[in-house]
Amino acid sequence: MQSRRRTGLAAALSVVVTAGAVAVATPAMANTRDNANSYINTRTNLNSVPGAAGYFWANSGVGVWMDCWTQGPLADGQYKWFHVTVRDGTGYGTPGYVPAPRVSNQWTSSPLCPPW
């Protein structure tokens, strides 16, 4: 009888511990640069610095990694710009700045860009 009770208690504790680990791990993974699934929502040029002439066209739907954010000239009603790196297609690995409103699924923990 005691053996059965211990086995049942051990199984119950195992379920509680496992469920707790999943609940804790899931939110932490969702807010990372790689899991944000950020993408360009409007065809736009990547700029070497905010507001400069563009050098690479990123089409709507192209996936990007958000590297950091900074202030720049007014664009799309805001002064916020993201430094992104293309993670899809022929432009894979191409870095540049884009106005913040042109990026969807923004990484909420994107850091401030360091002074270059």
C-alpha cells in the first residue's frame, strides 16, 4: 500500500515540475531576436545610416533580424529607425536601417544601437 502511494506521489510531482518548466521556458523563448519573426511590411530600401540613400530593396514579407534601434530623420510619422539584417532570400545577411513602422512583429527587447 505504501509503495503504491509513493509511486502515485512521485508521478504527481513529476507532472507538476514538468508543467512548471514548460510555463517558464515558453515566454522567455518568445522574446528573443531569433524568435520574433520580424519582417518588412512595406517594400523599402535599406540605408547605410538613417535617412541616407538606400542601397538594397527589401520586399514586403522579407524576414529580418532586428539588431537595434536609434533615432533618425522623420519617416512614416516617427523618428525611430531599426538596424536590421535580412534573414531571407538573395539579400541574406544584408544589414541596414529602416523606419520602424516598416517592420512587423517587432522584437520588443531590441537594444539601443551603440554609437558607430
